[in-house]
Amino acid sequence: MDAGGLKPNTWQRFERLSSAWNQAKLGIDEEPEAAADGEPGVVANPRRRARTPLTESQVDAIRTARLNDESVVSICRRFGIHRMTVWTYTKDMLG
């Protein structure tokens, strides 16, 4: 199958999705008859970290810190969360 004029990144993404689709059709226990070398396998441990749920006391501490004019960056570092998470929990306090 040729790339059909697709950009290299798009073609690689298509190849990965095609491989995942074929593996899903076969089932997890079955092996493909002729697997191509270099074909990506099933990802058992994803690299992306799952979202960390915050407790109510942590959310209260984040809101209190923002009310006390603590910077978003320092709150992020203290709780080990993304700045968008801080904004999500404190956006209703603006205004």
C-alpha cells in the first residue's frame, strides 16, 4: 500500500491505527499469521500519566492559595498538577 500523497507523520499514524485495528480484529490471545517487522505492538503501559484525582481538602487549599494571591505556578509545583487544573478549580472565583 502506498502513502497516497500523505505526509510522513500522517502515514505513520495511519500505519499505527491500522495495526491496532488488525490486532483488535484478531483478539488479544491470537497472534497474526505474518506480522511485519517493526510493526508496533499493543501498548501495555502507556507513557502518559493518568489524571490524579484531588481530594476536597486539596481543592480547598488550592482555592485558598489563589484567594491569597499565590501564583498559579507555585500552586502547580506544590501539588504536582498542571496549571490548567488550578484554573479549572479557581475559575468560578474570578470576578
